[in-house]
Amino acid sequence: MQSKLEKYIVLISFISSIVGVFVINGVIIGVPDIAREFGMNNVIENWIPTIFVFAAIILTVPAGQLAGKIGFKKTLIIGCTIKLIGFIGILLATSPETFLLFRAIQGIGVAFSNVSELAIIALGIKEESRGKALGITATGVYVGTSAAPVICGFLVENFGWKSMFYITIPFLVLCILLMIFKLDSEWKVDEKIKIDKKGSILYMIGTFLFIYGFSDLVTPIGKICLIIGLIFLIVFAIYELRQKYPVFNVKIFKNRSFTSYNIAGFCGYFAVTVVTTILNYHFQYIKGWDPETAGLILIISPIIMSITAINAGRLSDKYHPQKIALIGMTISIFAFILLSLVNANTSLHIIIIAMILQALGMGLFSSPNMNAIIGSVSKDNITDATGALITMRSVGQTMSLSLITLVFSWIMGNLELSSKYAQMIVQSSQTICVICALACIVGAIVSIIGIKSENKIKKEL
């Protein structure tokens, strides 16, 4: 039986999750209209969803250490407030540059709120109910994902793209008020530590250059940035090993199960994040549907994910969570193989079957994987575990969206996304789905490695 405090923790996480994902997926529906208003080419257009996650990943690790020091409740309030500023700024944007700037500010808010949400669940919810709580939070993600295509499609079609940002502001305000007046506890784990500023700078520079380089890999500058970013990240890891109070405890990755489950999480989010975007492109640019119609079809996957995730979370409290996640990852492999065969002549019912399989797979994977990651470490390492979880998820999401930019740039160059270039859009989408299928195969393999490692440790004990 959950206490009153636990119920408010879950409620706040649920609302915050809905808002965060609602904006990501809502913007995807509105991307064509936003691009037309600001006169963006396909490269800049693809940065609309990417820069949001890009900013989140760069600040996730530093935000985790700061949150552990000043308190996760306080940091969650700060994160939601920054997101609110981003919303208001976007509504006032007058150019592509200011629009993207405030999208990045939203991402900064997400960096603070996401790591705090998970930490509060890990520290404030009883262990035997943690999987259920994570399942409800994951359901919030999928409710936001399912609501966004339909609601935002309707809003964009009838009231313009700005309306989808107006509708989310009251929910953010509600979330902030609930935290201030209903959460009477604070959670801190690193109150006495010294902030690792040098480590934070190394991480942010390395991550920025690596992700930017990956998104622009078709150019010499992109290749150079990728290599320099990788060097910075290696230096960051070496530096962190020598610190008494590192911004991120790299030693935690000596835990083989923890590492395996995080890599699986990366693979899962790397694969799933592109789906809404490429299907939206298929429906609007290949089929010529309006945003509202596209949104009605895109709602199928998130609804299935919502139903599956909450039940998978409950199951992960009773059975080995990563085994459930492994089943989900395996189903996703077949979904992406099917999606990789979609072309301009593919019937809608085949696409829907692929969407259902992908949704069922990811619904079974997400919350059990989170539960497995958090459950594989002690409470002393919760900040590092949640930071790693959010980072790997954000890296997966960012590289996934960067993959769209990379593949579309490689195949289409600087051409605008239009029905005139339908065949190139199909070719780009098929290439992306093949890569995602391979990522799911890797995710399944490392899940098996992690489970075997965990079983081996238990036998030795």
C-alpha cells in the first residue's frame, strides 16, 4: 500500500513525463508547419526535435551531481521552471535561431527534471513497489506520446503550431505547484561533496562534439568533431577515476550487469525514438496526409505501449526485470525488420502490424529495464545509476534523431523534405530501420550477458 507521499511522487512524475514527451512528439507533428514558417531546409528542420534532446544529454551528468547535493525535489522544481521558460520563449520566437535556442532551453530543463524524477522514485518509493511506480511513469511517457499525435495534429491543423505549446503550460504549472505544496520531504545523497567542475566541462565538451560530429558525419568537420569528442570523453573517464568526488562515478561500470543493462537501454531508445518521425514523414510526405490524419494513425503505438508498460512494471517487481525487457527487445527486432520493408506501395495494415509489434516490444522493455538498472546497484550509487540511465537513454534518443539527420543528409543532401522526393525519403527511412534492427539485436545480446553475469554473482554468494 502506497503512502500519501508516494502517491504524490508517482503523480508528479506521471504529469512531468507526459509533458516532456508530449512536447517532443507534438513538435514532430508540427515540424513541417514550423519549417515552412521559418523557411528551414531539411537539415535545419531535422534539428527541431534533435536539439531538444541534444541539450538534455549534455547537462544530464552535471545536473545529477548538482541534484544530489542541493536536493532532488528542489532540482525537479528548477527543471520544470526552466522548461516553462522554454515554452514561453518558443511562443515569442521570431526566427529559426531563437526558436532553436528556446528548444535547447527546454532540453536543459529536461536534464534537471528527468534525473531528479528517477532519483526521487528510487529513494522515495519502497523497493517492492518501485517497478510499479516506474511502470506508471513509463505509462506517462506513452500517454504523452499517444496524446501528442492526435491532439497536436488537431491543434496544428486548426489553430496553428503554437497552440500545442500553449496547451502544455498549465500542466507544467500544476506540476510545480504540487511539488511545492505536496512534497514535504527532500532527498539528498551528496550534500557534503565538492562539485566536480573540471569533470563537468570535459563531459559537456566531449558529449557535444561527439553527438554533433555523429549528426554531421557526412562532412569532414563532422568526422573531426566526432574524433575530438571521443578523445575528450576518454580523457573525462581517466580524469574521473582519479577524483575523490567525481561528477560521475565511472567505477560503477565495473558492475557487469549494470553496464549491460545500460547498453541495452541505449539500444532500445536509439531504435524507438526514430519511429514516430519516419512514420510521420511517410504519412505526410509519401501518402500526402494532413497532420490530423497522420496523428490519428500514430496514436496506435503509444496506446499499446501505455497499456503494456504499466503491466510490465508490475511484473518486474515479481520476476527478473531484464528477462522481461529481453522479450520486449526480441519482439522489437521483428518490428524493425518489417518496417525496413515499407515503401510507397505498402498497405496501411502492414504498417500498423509493424507499429503494434514495435509498441508491444518497447512497452515490455522500458520500465523493466529501468528497474533492472536501478536494482543492480546499492542506494549509495543511486545518483550515479539514475544519471547513467538518463544519460544512456538521452544518448540513445539524441543519436537516434541525429541518425535521421545523418541518413537524410547523405541520401538527400540539402533538398527540402517534399513529396517530390518521395523515393529518397523511402530509401532514407528503410536504411534507418535496418540500423535500428541491428541495434535491437545488440541490445538483446548484452541483456543476456548481463543476466548471466548477475546469476553468476548470486551463485558465488
